[in-house]
Amino acid sequence: MSTINFTLSNCADSTGKSQILVRVSVSRTFRVGGKTKLFIKAKDWNEKEQSVRKCRKTENIDTQRELEKLREQLNKLQLHISKALVEEHNLDAFETPKDKQEWLQFVIDSFYDPSVKLVRHKALTFDEFAKVFVEIRSKEENWKQAKRGHVNQKKLWDNPAFDKLSAVQTQLHSMNPKLLMADITGKTLDDYQQFLVNKGFKNNTIENHIAYFKQILKWANERGYLKYGEDVIRHKVKKLKIADPKAVNYLTWDEFLLFYNYEFDELHKDLELARDRFCFCCATSLRHSDLEVLRKSCFDSPDDPTSFTFVSKKTDDNLTIYLNEWSKSIYMKYKDIPTQNGLLFPMKSGDKMRKCLKKIAKMLNIDREISVTQYCGDRRIDETSKMYDAIATHTARRTFVVHCLEMGWSPDDIMSYTGHEDYDTMKPYIAIMDSKRKSLMDSKF
């Protein structure tokens, strides 16, 4: 039977605190002691109970909190060491005092930083690394847990870094389920790129996957988990051909007005909420992910608002959006309707929104053709679809940007409003305006 005991060092530092020491005994042949990296004043230590003394209610509240936190850490460390003893199936393999000391030091280090577990594993697979990556980053960055919409939902965290990891991990596992971190080189990036091409991924998506993979590997390299880290970071994969981006999927002004003003009959009344949510985004530049969490309390006035302020879910930017006649009218329509958690609009998932928008666009006969050119490797793919098939929630944001440019807004003004991070994201929209201006010049002059 194993025992884990704590005692206080006889040496105190300049602040009068001594380090708490630990002694682990499993058998006569396995006994080892180490330093816990936790410090406490001798007057706050209960030697008999081998723990932090209990606080008195009359003590300073800061002192109580400090001691309770220390007690909690010590209890967690004890549990962590206990689990390590259970997981270490062959303690007899540690024959010398140095071996035992290094083992205990590893266990204590892994309590404060779970990533040190990676260093100890010589045959760590990418899938195993992914678990530790999530464990560490979710704590460091306070990721929010995903809301489980149904039983089979596998998403655990509501965070872009987790989504990127999941996308890469799924494809890497399909490519090589036993891929070792120690075997990852620049060639692995080339192999991954070709694997995605062979699976039929579009080049834009492949570029994103490679960028996500390199972000993850850069994080791993900074913590010493890659054998050929510098080779990976410096490596440049083959440049794939990318079609000129065109923000073609937006509503013209007439189409927007048709959407906005349409009166639904009783048979299609259920589509009205989707229409209003969509039009609100058209008039404010909101992403659907931000609309999902927009609350009435975000508005500067409940009865006569001029703006609302929110933190973008995607970029964490704090943005203020000013209302116009279209967005304010929709706000006034919903401001007194009771909703869950004070949201402006009743809930409607992205999937249901897309289905409703396609149905509305078809009802309104918005059948303008949308042509898109993409590449998969060196193969060109030309796709043409009707607007009522192409419309999606993000169409609203594109509609906002295009019409702002038409009204003469500068790209900088639009970026400050929408939260776009760089000028490159505006190029597709500017290309549309250049095309329109050329057409006007050809026909009018």
C-alpha cells in the first residue's frame, strides 16, 4: 500500500516561507522524496495533519483565501501523485535513487504543466498530442464548453483553435492514424497537402488546413515536442493555384428590398423570423454567430436605440454598430418579445436558417445565376448555381459590405465597422465595384 506524506522544509526564503516537501512510499524498495514547489509560513502549517492549518473566521479575508487555495492545490497534487502511481505499472524498473527522483520530479512537473507528459513519451502519436494540446490551451485561454444540441454531438469546446485542431486531426488520422510527433518533418506537410488534393478538397480549403496544421506544429515546437521542429516551421509547401476570389454571393439592393418587405401568408409565417434575422445582418454586418448571442442589453437604449456594442465571437473585437432605418425597424419589432437569456431574437440554428433562406429566395424567384471558379490541385472546377441555392447566412454580411462600397464608403471605414482584420479580405468586394464601374463607363460614356 502506498503512502504520500507532506512535511515542511527547515529552510525559509526571504519572505519567511518554507517549501512543502513530499515523501512517497510504495514498498521497502520504492521510497522517494521531492519538492512540491508550494511555499508556506511555518505558522500556517499543521505538522500533525501534514497539511495547511484551518482558517479562523476572524482572520483577514485575503489570508483565508490564500490558505484555502494552497490547501486545495496540495490536495490536488496528492491526488495527482496517487494517479501517477496507479498509471505507472512497473515501479520496479526504477532501480537507482536517481531514477526514482527523476520519476517523482516528472510527476510533480506534470501537475503544474501537463505538457511535460509529451517529453516523456518517445512514441507519442499526433492523436495523443491533440489531447494534451486541448487540455493545456483550454485552461490557458479559458475556452468555453460547447452547448450540446443533441446526443451525438462530438464538439467539446466552443473555440476556433479547437475547431481547427479537429479539422486537421480528422484528416491526419485518415491519412496516417499512427503518425508520430517525432516523425513529423517538412515532407509530412507535403504529404498532407497531396492527401487533401487526392480527397478532392478545394485549394482554398487545403491552404487553410496547411495553415492550421503549421499553427499547431509551431505551438508544439515552441514547447519542444518536435524532433525536426525547425525543418517543419521553415518548410514551404507547393504553391497551389487559387482562383481570384469573388464575393458574388450577395443580394442586390432590389433583392434585399424584396426580402425585407415581403408579407408572408399564414402558411409560411414560420419563415418570417429567419427573414428578419437575415435582414438585420444585412443592415448591420453581423455574422450569424454574433447574432446568435446578441442580447437586448447590448443596445444603448431599450426604447429608442441608436447603436449596440458587442464582442465578436470570431475575433474577440469590441465593436459598436450604429442602427439605420432597416435594422432599427427590426429591433423595434422584437424588443418586447420574451426570449431565452434576453436575446434579441428567438433562437434559430444556422442549419435551419440556411434551409429557410433558400426556401424564401425560391419563393421570391431570386434565380440569378452565380458562377464560381475553383481549383483542386491543378484541376479547374467551374460551378454555376442559382442564387436561391447559393444563399446562406454569410450572404447577409457580404450584402452589407457591397452596398456600403456602392454608397461610397472607404474600405477602412467598412473594416472598422465589420471588424475585418486586413485589407486582403476587402479585395473581392472592391473587384466587384471595379467591374461595375467599368460596365457603367462602357455603357454610359
